[in-house]
Amino acid sequence: MLRGILNFAHHLLEDSVMDGDIVIDATCGNGNDTLFLSELVGENGSVLAFDIQSQAIAATKEALLNNEQDNVSLIHDSHENIIDYLPDTMNKKIGGAIFNLGYLPKSDKSIITNGYSTIIAMDTILSFLKKNGLIVIVVYHGHEGGKHEKDALLKHVIHLDQKKFSVLQYGFINQKNNPPFILAIQKKI
Ligand SMILES: C[S@@+](CC[C@H](N)C(=O)[O-])C[C@H]1O[C@@H](n2cnc3c(N)ncnc32)[C@H](O)[C@@H]1O
């Protein structure tokens, strides 16, 4: 069976992230991906989880209540400032990252990710990824402002040096209403 978007996003990370890795949830929202990453890297790993909304940080904290791992740092800041949270010691140590673009479900639809800050965060993480590390971006673009971000991102990733990065696009092209798709970028060197 072809995997659905969220299932495939997690599958890609399961295949590349290792126990003990440092990983990033760039848009923690309700905490689903943060919880997934926390379990994936285990007690020796760590997760940096970002969101600009205090509501999302609280929701993620709640989602982690029964989590057996104590390996998540919740950061109430824009991922645009991610460099401030990555000491030099983490250079070439990040195993993976996920972005879920768009707005927090059942919340203020005007608070959305945007191409400018998403690209800054993505490029920063790319420079900190270890060899074979992977960034998975789930691109929701049906909302107002979504097309702008999608176009900016595609324009950017299409030009990443193929000697250094593999860039994959995965999505269902016969679905109606602007279905989400995945961009996955793996560092080759
Ligand atoms: C689609 S939701 C994420 C869903 C989440 N991954 C989950 O599992 O529930 C997108 C989130 O990105 C957040 N966001 C928007 N701009 C951001 C930024 N510049 N930095 C960090 N988070 C941002 C929103 O507040 C929202 O919570």
C-alpha cells in the first residue's frame, strides 16, 4: 500500500534517525511529532521542539505527560532563531528534523508558517545535519498564504546542490483541494 503523508513522513525518519540522536521538531503544534521523535531517539537522545504559540507549547507539554522519555526541550520561539539553540558542539550531530507547515489545527488560522523563516530554519538545520541526516517537511498549502510558502520552498530546494543533498517530493497528485505533500532532504556528505 502507498503510505499516507503523515505515515510516510514518520517512516522516512524511522528509517534514518538512530537511537541516541539529537533531532528537531521545528513546529511542535499539538505535539504529535514531538512525541514520535522522543520515542524514536530514546533516553540517550534529545529533541528540540519549537513553536511560536504558547498554546502549542502547552499542548505539546500535555501530549508528553505520559511519555516515558525525559528528552524533550520545549522552546517557545520562532524556528527562524534556531541557530541560537544550536551550540557548535551540535555541528554535524543533528540526526533529523520535521516541519509540519501551516496553522495549528482548530486554532487561529492567521498564525501560519511562512517561506522566509521556514527557509532560514531549514538551511540552518541542513548545515548542522550529520551525514545521512534527514529533514522532512510536510507542506500544507491550501490555506491563505500557503501557496506563497510552497512556491518559495520549492524554488529553494530545487537548487540545493545534488552533490551534497538528495531532495525528494512525495504526494498524491490526483487528490482535490490542494493536498499536502512531503519534501525530504537528506544530507549526503
Ligand atoms: C501544522 S501545525 C504543527 C502540527 C504539529 N506538528 C503536531 O504534530 O501537532 C504548525 C505549527 O507551526 C507553528 N509555527 C508557525 N510559525 C512558526 C515559526 N516561525 N516557528 C515555529 N513554529 C511556528 C504554529 O504555531 C503551529 O503550531
